[in-house]
Amino acid sequence: MDIPLEPPFPEPLRYVWEWYQELARGRGSSGFGPNPISWLDVLAWSGLMDMRLERWELRALRLLDLSYLLAIAEKESEL
């Protein structure tokens, strides 16, 4: 029996992941690495998409971004 290396993706939250991917594609860079997605980025994106996000969705987007930035920093420190 094969044991998965990671848990299954939580399908009910896929839309939040897709939102994060959209936001991340517009991410800026400081020349030293990727910038965090700012509250203004989220505000502009949600306004353009005519969406009102729930607080937990905003927090989830910010936590996804923090996780990404920490993973990038960890990878860079290994070099």
C-alpha cells in the first residue's frame, strides 16, 4: 500500500488557492527577491474582480503568501 507523501488537496478551498495564484502572478520584486502581496494588491485585485472577500479568506491569502515567502527564504539560505 502506497502512503501519500502529502495530504490530499482540500477541494472546497481550491478557489482560494486559485485566487492566490492570480494575485501572485502580479507580484513585484525588490531585486533581492519577491515582494509580499500587499493589502493594496488584494484591495485592487478584489475591486477589479468585483468581489468582497470574507475575513478568513483574506487571512488565508496572506498566510499562503507568508508560507511562500518563508519557503523562498529557506531555499535561498541553503545556497
